[in-house]
Amino acid sequence: AQSVAQPEDQVNVAEGNPLTVKCTYSVSGNPYLFWYVQYPNRGLQFLLKYITGDNLVKGSYGFEAEFNKSQTSFHLKKPSALVSDSALYFCAVRPTSGGSYIPTFGRGTSLIVHP
Amino acid sequence: NAGVTQTPKFQVLKTGQSMTLQCAQDMNHEYMSWYRQDPGMGLRLIHYSVGAGITDQGEVPNGYNVSRSTTEDFPLRLLSAAPSQTSVYFCASAKVAGEQYFGPGTRLTVT
């Protein structure tokens, strides 16, 4: 069975500072990994994904994520946080083969960027 | 493209009533799924479909039915609503190996 852990319910960061939202995963075989963002009263929006290749993946709104196979992690990062980045962030994983191909989501991390 | 659409946006039901949440996508995606989102619980998968005529249960299927007669539509039926089904419901679609596209959600309250 696949699973995702987002160890922090909330991350607080000052505007202009770098941010990291953590994600670790468990899956049989190689993973497909995803990050999504949810603004209040909205559906989830895709940010970025890792399928294969370069371990550093760049996505929307200046976000990037680093895939680390040995640590089974896929942390979301941004060099300089904006107040408008405040939202709920979800990490998701699914196997590249076998299973239902439907991803499993973490419980989400609330990012709060202070002015 | 309209993407993924859901209706209604809001609904209030009495215990025991039934209703259907509608979901449609115009991207010709094979995969469609229904999630519920509750505070502190993240997203939990209710049912999913990998193509027209094929559906399967997710993590929390009890009390819900689905069908997929066309690629575009994937309605979720609540058979006999219970207060425990008060939640926000999201429909999503995806290509094989791709990211999911989510609808705007339906906020359901069961009294």
C-alpha cells in the first residue's frame, strides 16, 4: 500500500524568506510524486510533479521540489515566500506500475506567510 | 475547455434523503475520482473510475454509489444521507500517469 506523510500541520515563514514544506512517501517500486495547492474555498490546483529524470523539479509560481530516493522524500521549496503563497499544500504519490493508478494524498500542510 | 465542473456548489439535505452530485470533464481524461475533504483528514478517496463502464471503491465508499456510462460524466449518489456525510466533495480527472484536475467542490451539509 502507498502512503504519504506531511509531518507539519502548519508552516510559518516571513515574507521574503525561503520556505520548505516536507513530504515523505512509501510506495512499491518507483513513484510518481505530485504537489498541489488549495486556496480557501477552491479546489486543488496542480503545482508540479516528478515522473523521472532530474531530481529537482520546477513548477508553477516559482515553486520547486527535490526528489530524494534514499530518503523517500519530495520536499516543496521556494527561495522567497510571498504572502499570496499562504494556502494549504498537499503532497501525493502513486506507483509507476501496478495498483489503481489513483494517487494517495497526504493530510496537507497549511503554509502561512507573514508580511 | 471548462475543465472539471461540479454541481451543485452547495446543498443541504435532511437525514435519509438521497441526492446525486454531478461531475463532468471535457478533457477526454480516462481517470475520474471522487474525494471528500474533512478538517484534519486531508483528502479521502470515495470511488474512482479508470474508464467508461469501470468503477471501483476507494478508501471510504460506504453510503455512496457511482457509475460511469460516458467518458465525460461521473456522478456520485448518496443513497440515504447521514450527518457523517457532511463534507466538501471534490471530483477530479486525469490522463494516465498525469496530474489530476480538480473541480471547484460541493459543500454538503446533512442535518
